[in-house]
Amino acid sequence: MSPSHQLPKNYDIEDVERRWQSTWRDEDNYFDPASKKPRFIIDTPPPYPTGNFHIGNALNWCYIDFIARYKRMRGYNVMFPQGWDCHGLPTEVKVEETYGITKNDVPREKFREMCRDLTLGNIEKMRATMRRLGFSTDWSHEYITMLPDYYKKTQASFLQMLKAGDIYQSEHPVNFCTRCETAIAFAEVNYAPRTTKLNYFDFDGVEIATTRPELLAACVAVAVHPEDERYRGMKGKRLSVPIFGHNVPIIEDVAVDPEFGSGAVMICTFGDKTDVYWWKQHGLDLRKAVDRQGVMTATAAPYTGMSSEDCRKAILADMEKAGILKRQEELEQRVGTCWRCKTPIEILSERQWFVRVHQDEILDSARKISWTPEHMFTRMENWANSMEWDWCISRQRIFATPIPVWFCTACGEMVLPAEEDLPIDPTVDKPKTPCPKCGASDFTGEKDVLDTWMDSSISVLHVTGWDGAGKPPLFPAQIRPQGHDIIRTWAFYTILRAKALAGGHPWDEILVNGMVLGEDGFKMSKSRSNIISPEEIVGQYGADALRQWGAGGAATGSDIMFNWNDVVAASRFQTKLWNIFRFVMGHLEKGADPDAPVTELTDRWLLVRLSETVAEVTAAMEGYQFDRALKAIREFAWNTLADDYIEIAKGRLYADDSSRASACNALRTTMDILCRLLAPIIPHFAEECYHNLAGGSVHKEVWPDFSYADDEARRHGDLLVKTVAELRRYKHDKGMALNAPLGHVMIYAPEPVDDAGDAGRALNADAYWSTGTPRLEEVVSGVDFNMAVIGPTLRKQARGFMQAVEALPPELLKNPPAAVTADGEEIPVPPGSFTPKVAYRVAGEEVDVLTLGDVVVTIGHQP
Ligand SMILES: [Zn+2]
Ligand SMILES: [Zn+2]
């Protein structure tokens, strides 16, 4: 125990937090594979290494760290790993910008190396922020998806699913970003509103309305509703496509909306998802008018080589010239855009690799997982039910896990590496044996690479110890914490892959956090300049204040608006707690028998309230309701402990009395438990206090298992607290100093209360409790006039009236007569013109009386 005079008056955040961060050892947070304790494995999100650990990450990691620290204290063998999901386009773009090159200017491996170097530097920056925030990460379980140790597992998972028939390649329409020049999955398409023109034109005698005239060259049919009278008997006829001249059939389909435009639509390969549906349904031709760069192909001659935008203008101009463009209307539509670069996506038919999506299996698994908050399961369910296409996993990029496949140049046979030879890059490495089908030994390596979600969707297999075969030894993990923005990607794909590769659901629980909005209520973005960085907050108020903001800012799962006031309030709470702590330490070190029992009412009452707080905080932590946990701790520390208990028991702590030890020990227990309750949320502060109080580290202690039931202490203590608070208010209303002597106070309560003299000391009064009834004598001591009534009603008679009333005997003041006589004149008494002043006496002494429910307090002016 440190002497309190050595405790600085002010809590120096920077000093305390840095000091503990350099004292704590990484090994203390390592998962222990040999441990007999129940395990608690967290499938932590691997962030994209942008170099900037943003506030949304910070919120997510605060939740994870609260859980990790809490579970350790509950006796679990916790694994809080840290992964880095490295692959992807943003890094490629950054490298291209930094070196002024494009990805095709250098060899693939050289380009990858540049991406890797950039990524490693970014990871280092983000690690530093995470350490400054005090997260208890298990750095022995760090993984980096771009390194061979990890991506060989991604490749193994690909081969296994390929062999099991869950992965296939096929020429199929996919969402394609022509700016990023890669296929993307449906989950990566965002929808944004856009105003566009609906163009009505004459299509060989049939009126057609289209928003995509540039796709006219890709038109493969015209569709009408089978019951549309306007087109009766047209089915099977062929129409000549304007400008391009090829013939297309008229088909009927019930999915055509007869109310839209003229009721006839052109089907192009591909304007949207519906085109894909019709194309498949009716076995139509495939005409590719747009290529991977968004440029018009030879099929679109004479517009070949134009961008699709230029082609649209040119075709409309040519239609106008030919006199077939009838009219144009404005149209609001939702257009799919690339999630990375916001370019409108095209649907192109390409040879791609796909993962088969079995919705039922995924939902089956998802139902076995406990979702917090519960309603997030519905998002998963809706997404799974809306999936129409399989998951496109091939990308036409470089910085990604290579697809480990070769094709025999002679016969086209697909050749796979042995799993023990992984990782491989098929564009560099060669098969070890000749083609099993034709014996040739010339191969072409697959150039496509894998979607980065193929890496991250096996994070749970990796952390549970997957060696590439079957169910991992520690599978499933206990919890997956993640944001609601990646339910349809990371959560969905992980559930899919866990089922395919390990045969079960990936985690027992999933905890979904909300997004952080700027102070203006909008998503944080550079253009709104409402971005707040964790470093900015920590620099001013420290990590613990940021962590309190994370815990208390919103209910788990809700979006949370950043608010500096919350951070300031958090920091004030620490100041308040530090003052309480110093006060307590000052008294403890004056010496008190630590084994002395807690005997006095106020002390027992404090322990009852402490026990209730422990139960509340424990229940909240079990349900991941960090806001509820923090609120209960703050209310206890600020109201119960500081405002109520210390104010009442303080006198006894200064007194040289045997009841002093009772108070000291109640306070010692309270501070010890408070430190433990605070440890997961504000680890630095809790450590600083606990170390001074008890020595050792609070993070190696167990979660408090404290219950203290004492109904009488609860009842009597509440009464005492309420009475003292009322009497303090009474003093304040009388303009008395709080420590001014109050005189003789009798508290008449329904039960006998023994407060060990606390009320008297707290009020500086001669206070006694009694179960009797006060013998109150009511006396009329004067009269209060209501001038608002008297003035206007009596005017000149007012003065005489008031004198006459003052002269009335007390019983007439209580029961006013109909009239009074003044200067020989009868004056009727206006209703409500006066009220008698009543005073009370006990045994002839005048007292003030307060009534608090069934408690009556009399205050005598002098003892
Ligand atoms: Zn893009
Ligand atoms: Zn072959």
C-alpha cells in the first residue's frame, strides 16, 4: 500500500497510461495451449492495413478488449489474436501512385513485393495505435494473410472445396468494375440513386424504352408479357435491331411489366440482373458489346473503341438523325456501383471461378449461433435468401492469393498441386509431373487471383489451429465480434467456409457492433471533414477516456455518434474516482485492523449496495451490454459511494472510535471490488489504483464474486441517506453553511435505527432516532396576507382590514369569520386573502418539522 501523500493530487493520464503500458508484458495475454481452464477463443476481425487504425476500429476493439479482459478474470483461457487482411486493390492503387507506375510496368512478383513492403509499414503504424489504446492482444497469435504461412491455407482451402465440387469455373455473367478491371461479388456492389434518361425509340415498328441505348448492339431479344393485347400473336416473329441490323426474336415472359414504357423491353447481354435471368430462362444468344475496360467491342461497330459513355451519346444522336428517337423522360433509378471506386458496375460474361452457395446450410449454421443483438440475424437471413448467383471468387488483379491451378497447354486438362507443395504461384511455379491425361509438360498457370474474402473467411479456421485437414483442434471459436456492415460478406462467407471445410458452425456467438458517426451525425468522411482519429482523443484525454466513450456511447449494436462531451465526462469521472481513492487511502493508512468486522449501519448499507452493483455489472458484462455495465459502476461510485456514503460516514473516519475500523474495512472492500469491475473498461486507471491499494496487478485477479445480503441495513441505510439528504437541503434552504450546527434533531421512524451517530456527525447536529410519535403542538404564530387578492378587492380599506385580521385570535385565523370590523366599518373577508402561519412546538420548545414518507423529523433550534 502506497502512502497517500505519495499519491499525486492530480491523476496524470499520460504518465500513468504510458507507465503501465511499458510494465505490462505481452506474455501475460498469451493463450495457453496447455491450460486446463475452459477456453475462450475470439475470432478477431483482421483489419485492412491502411496504416490508419480509425475510430470505427477502435470501437470494435474496445468491445473485444472488454470481453477478453472480463473473460480472463472469469477464469477463461482467452485467445485474442490479431490478424491483418492484406490483399486488395487499395494497396495496389497506393503502390501505383507512390511509384508512379501501373501494375503492368513491373513483373508480377516485383509488384507484389512493393505491395507487401507498403503493407508491413502500415501494420507497424496500426500496431502502435492498438498498443496505445491498451488492448490486451495476444501477439503470439498474430497472422498476416499475405504471408506464405497464411495464404498456403487459403490455397489449401481452395483445393479442398474444388475437389469436393464446391468450387467450379464457368463462363457466367458477373458484376464487373471496368475501372478496377476485375470481377466483384454481389456483396461488394453498392446501390446509389441516379437520375437518368429513359429513351423511347422505334424498334422496327415496336416502341421500346431503354436507359442503356449503348447496349443496343448487345440486344438479343425483345420481350413482352404473354397477356399484353398489343402484342398478341407476335411471339416468335423476328425484329431487325435499329442501326446494327441483326435480327432478334420476340419472346413472351410473365416477368415483363406491361405498365413500364410501351410494355415491350429489349434484352441485352447484359444491362442488369433481369437480363441475366431472361437470358438463362430463354437460352438466348450472347453478344458482348462492352469489354473489361468499359470500351465498345467489335460487336458494337461502328462504335468500336468508344467508351460506353461516348457510345451512348453517339447512338442517341444517330437515332435522332434517323428519326427513330421519339421522346425522352427523366427517370430515377438505383444503379449498382463498385464498393471501392464507386464506378457503375457492368455485368459481363466471363470465365470466372465460383463458390457454390447453399443457402439452407448457411442459415442452418447461422441459427446455431447466438446473435447479439438478436435482430442482426435477420440481416443474415435476408441476405442469404436474396442470393441468386453463386459467389464469384476470382479477381483479375495481382496483389492477392494466387489460384493454385495449371492448365495443360496441349489438352486443356486442369492440373492441381499437391497440398504439401503449397503455397505456389502457378504463373511462376510449374507442376512436378507431366500432364496426367496426355503426358505433355507445357502448362499455363491460372492468372486470376482470389477474392480477399477467401483469405479472411478462414480466419476462424486459422485461429482454431487448422492445419489444412478436417476439423481444427480448437474449433469452433467462442465468439466473433464484427461490424454490421460486413454481415453479408465476412460473417456470411465464414459461415459458408466453416461448414464446407470443418463441417460445422464457426462460433458459438457473434457480437455485432455499430458504426461510428461524426459529431454532425453523418458517416465520417474526408469530404465532410468530420473525422476524429483515436490518436487525437488519446492525446488529450487518454486511452481510458476513449474506452469509456466506447463502452457508454450507445447500446451494443447501435450506431454511435462521436461526441467530445462524452470523452470529457469520462475524464471527469476518472478525476472524481481518483479523489475518492486518495481520500480512502488517506484513511486506510492511518491504520485500522484489517480483520475487524464491518458492524455499523452505514458501512453495511454500502456493502449491500456494492453487492447489488456487482450483480448488475456482471449481468451486463455477460450480455455484452457495456453501456449498462459502465452506467451501474458510475452511479455506484459517484452517487452511492461519494455523495451518500462518504458524506455520511466521513465523521466516523475522523473520529477516534472503535467503529472507525468498520468504515475502513467497508471502504477497503469497496475500492478493491471497484478496481476489478473497472479493470476491463479502464485498465490503466484500475491498475494504478489497485496497485496502490493491494499491490500486484488487478488484471491477474479474478472477477469479484461478492454478495452481501442484509435487508435491515438496506432499509435503514436508505432511510438514513434520505433523511440526511433532506436535512442538508433544509440547511441549504435556510442559508446555513453545511457544517453549521443544526441543533436538536429527532428522527421518528417506524423501526428502531442505530446509525452509530453518523447522521448527527454528518449534519453537525444532536440527532436521535425514535420509534415514537412526536407530541407536536400546533401554534398559530402570525398571518400571511395575499396582496394579489387584497389590493384589488379592498383598495383603501386594505390597511384597516389587515390590522383587524392581525388582531384576530388564533382560532379565527384558522377558521376565518365572514367579516371583520375596522374603524367601525364591516369589511367582508375576501376568500383567499390570508393564511395563518403555523409553527410547531414540542414540550413548549419551537421546532421545525419535515415529513419524509412515514418518517417525521423535528429540528429544535437549540439543544
Ligand atoms: Zn472499382
Ligand atoms: Zn494434357
